[in-house]
Amino acid sequence: MKSITERHQIILRKVEESGHVNVQELSTQMMVSDVTIRKDLKLLEDKKLLYRTHGGASKTNPYTNDKPVAEKEQLNAEEKKTIARTAAAMISRNDSIIIASGTSVLALARAINADGHLTVITSALNVALELSQHPNVEVLQLGGQLRQNSSSVMGPYAEQILTDVSCSLLFLGVDGIDLETGLTTTSLMEARLNQKMIDAAQVTIVLADSSKFGKRGLGKICGLDQIQYIITDSRISEETKKSLEEKGVNVMIAGK
């Protein structure tokens, strides 16, 4: 059996090499209990050498902070445009769709070129303004409390409208995608509204650049079993892509 110092050296080396470690894999490798490994991870986190996550630990902080929409829009802008074009190609003539909030779905709104009638329900003011320029697009703007950081509405009024809605597709932006936790956002109220959107749509399509994987926000939207597609960029790791597909999620790499 390895000493505590040896275990810590192994853990830190693995975190440095792969970016994350798994409790069960470490306990098997070092022939100690899961409880021992969790204590090791706690000690290393207290020394600010790693961040504990559900079932393991990470080299980087998995918790995402809320940022103003103007700041978010500048992050991974080209990847979001490529993802948006791939998503727009999934929309058919005469579709009725829901577009949630966030900079990835705002990029989708800008990529839509409706050559036939399209009905869009959205919580995002910037999405509604963008699509209002299209003569073939009918926009239903949800009402409720304004969340300034995302230029979108949330709350019981928006949720109530969605109880009377049935759409073919939901295009959803998120703040984090974790293989165990699922989809999250930084707002509990927005997470609840997103859940109602999922209930109202036949197919849920998540638009997320690769920086969103391994991240978590405060509010859980849903588990991975409730979504059908994730559209992302080519920087997603093969390991993450394979894990998502094993969970039944169709992963589309934009631009391929």
C-alpha cells in the first residue's frame, strides 16, 4: 500500500497529465478505499492544488461565473458562428421552434435564413429583435422578469406560456456540460425555464463550444438523458465525445 505522500504525488501527476482524475480509478490503482482517495483529494484541494468534482477532481475550477452578455459574445466567437450554421441547417420550412437565451443561440438567430414560414418562441430579447427583421419569421416573445446578463426573461409568466406549447425543436445554450451532472446554467430561475422548454419540444439541441465541457453552473437544467443532440466545435476531446455518445447523445462537430 502506498503512503499518503506517494498517493498525492500520483494524483497530482495524473491531474497535470489529463486535467482530471476519477476516484474509483485511483482507488483501484493504489489499492485503497474510495473514502481514502476522497480524503486525499480534500487535502489537496485545501492546499489549492486541484478542484474536487463529483466523482473525482479537476485541474481547473469547474464552476462557471455569470458574465454580461456583451462579454460572453466575444468568447469563442468564431466557433459559435460555425456551430450556429450547423444548427440553422436543421431547421425546416414551416417549423415551430424554441430558441432559449445565450450568445450561442444568438449566433443561431443571425444564421437563420428563413425561405419559408417559421415560428420562433424565445425568451431572449436579442434573439427576438434579430429575427423580427425576417418577414417569414413569426416571433412569440415570452414575458417575465428580465435577466440583464443574458438579455432574456424568466419566471412564472414565461413558464406558463410554455405549458400550452408544442414545438419540434429546442435550441438551448448552456453555461456548463458535465458528464455526471448534465446541463447547467448560472441562474436557478433560468434553469427552471429551460426545463419547461425541454418539456415543450420534441427534440432538444444543445449549442455549446468546447469550453463548456467539464464546467458547472449553479442551476441544473437536466440530465444528459433528456437531450438528443449537442453541436460543438472540433476541440472537444475524443474521450468526452465518446462518453456522451455512450449516454445516447448525438454529438455533431460543426464544420465537418
